[in-house]
Amino acid sequence: MAVAPPGGAGGSRWTWRPVARDALLARAFHSCTELRGRLYLVGGLLAGGAAEPSADTVVLDPAGAPAVRVGARGGPRRSHHDAAALGGRWLCAVGGWDGARRLAAVAALDAERGEWEAWTAAPGSCPPAGLSSHTCTRLSDRELRVAGREGGTRTQRRYGSIYTLRLDPSARTYWPPPTFGKGGGEKAGQLLVSGNPDSLAHLVHILSYREESCRSASRSGHCAALLPTPGPRPGHQLLLFGGCDSAEPEVAGHWGHGKIQEEAPAAPRLTEQLAKLVSSGQGSRQGPRGLRHHSCSVVGPFAVLFGGETLTRARDTICNDLYVYDTRRAPSLWFHFPCADRALKRVGHRTCLCNDQLYLVGGFGEDGRTASPQVCTLDLFL
């Protein structure tokens, strides 16, 4: 397999280097999440114009083992969804398109047992009407922040909504809540409800949506990054990038020092390389404008964006540009690194940080219809 020469494609200081190729990975508008040192791909569209999304789950070991399809039944048929790992065990797929409607439902894969579960909304939960092309960001093992434009099959709001999704992977409860009566009792993980043998309560995980009072601009196909706050008062902020005409990120949440215990995966080598890249003078101080369905990964104090579809032109809309958002100082700075290799154009792809490497997985290529079976890593030539 060809590898770009030193200096990158077209003389740039970076490229995506192919490291694996597998037909199981050829999909777009899927999720790709690191869990237990492996990459979990869920759903997506297997080809442009596909009538419905895939329901399979594929696991890729970056160490070099071949990709395998998880045999768990009941996987969610989703595309344009998002996913987050919880507790080092659970992979939660949130919202998305099932081929007929937008959903707000949560399905979770138990990586230990290899089984999918549908988690149940608690009383008082206020879920969105439906979500697609939204973001879901982990704040802790019990809390996710969901940002996107909610709506049903034919209509969507003209602004973006922000939700807090609370879950507890470590606890289960019987649902519906049992009322013990004559003849009630426990039976193989189930309870009789009101003594009626035909009405059983099952042990389930409970979740709850709460809509935040703040709203965002109307965005779809954007990305989100939980980044440290620059300046004398350390903290974290959740930034939304793209999905609309604006080039500026939007704050979808702010937390003071110590409020966010979540630690980003350590990537000292890649963080150092990105610092050298933005200091090289090769990148222009330009942020992405009108970009959607791109990828975004947090690497230390940097947000790394790649590819996507531009809203600023009618032709040749699929991109292959690299953008780095540097939050080490206030104000934060954009750096744009273009690419001359048209074979790297991607939309509906994912990037995922694992073991100090940034992986590019899937996505449609330049024609917007052919899914890439390649896995690549970001190489920086410094």
C-alpha cells in the first residue's frame, strides 16, 4: 500500500497514512468510539443513497488484528447518530436516523457481555422529539451533553437545543416499578407487578433528558469538543464547530475549575507534534466556514478538524483540509493546513484518538457515494 513521501502530499507537512483496509469498515455517518483500547464502529450508511442504515457493530484493534463484526443481537439501526463510552464497559449510541425517523433513544452495548440493551427513560425525562447529525459529549460516567437541532420526520426547530443526558451504568432498577401484592415475588431477574403473572417488571438501566435553558444557533452536521479554558481561571468549555455558515465556535457549556473530572486520553507525542505544526508558519490563520459532516478530535489543548462538506460552493463540495484550533492562550487561534491529495477527501467519516495515534475511519470519498474501507493515521512531518 502506497505511503506518502516525507513532506506529505503536495508538499504539505501532514498526511493520512493508510495502516489497514477492510470491507467491514466501509461506511459513512457512523460512530467510532475508543473503548478498552479498541475502536467500535456502530451503524452508518454502507453506500451513498442507501435506503436505511446498517445495524451492525464492528470492532477494530489498532494493534493490527483484523476487524470483526460483533455478534450481539439487537444492535441499533442508526446513522447520523453519536456515541460515547462510559465506565470502561458501556458504549452508548444516542439518537440518529433509523431509515424512517429521527430518534432520541439510547442503546448501549455491554462490552463485557457482548449484548445490546435499550435503556429506559425515567418519569420526568424530557427527551428531544428526535435527533440526527447532533453531538454527544461525555462529561462524566453519568452525564453526557447533547447538542443539536431537534425535530421529527419532516420538521426541525430553527435553533439548536442543548440537553443534559443523565445515566448510571452501575445501577439497574425494576421497570415498570413493581407494586407487590398477593402472589408477588422475584423470578429470574423479573418481578411480578401487582401480583399479575402476565405483567412483569424487568431490570433495566434508567436515563433522563433535561433541556438546558441556553440554546445554540441552528446547526446540523457540526462537531463538539470539550476543551480546557485558556486564561488565568482554568476550567472547561464545550465548543461547537461548523454545521452552519459561521466560522466561529459556539460555547455550549462552561464549567469552572474542578467541575469536570473527565481526563482526555494522554497523547504526549501527538500533542507535541501538533504544537510544532502550528508553530511552523505553514498554516494560515483561518477557521472553517460553512463546514458540516467533518470530524473532530481533542488532542490535549488542540481540537483537530478534518474533511467534511462545505456550504460555501455549489461544486466540489467535499473537502480534505486539516484545521487545528489552539486553546493554549487567549484568544484561541485557528490554523488551516490545506491538502492537494484529492484521494483524501472525506465526508461523514470519523477520527478517533487511541494510543497516541489519531485514526481516520470510513467516510464517503470525493464522489459522495463510495465508502472508504481504509484506516489511516495522521502523520506529521516536522
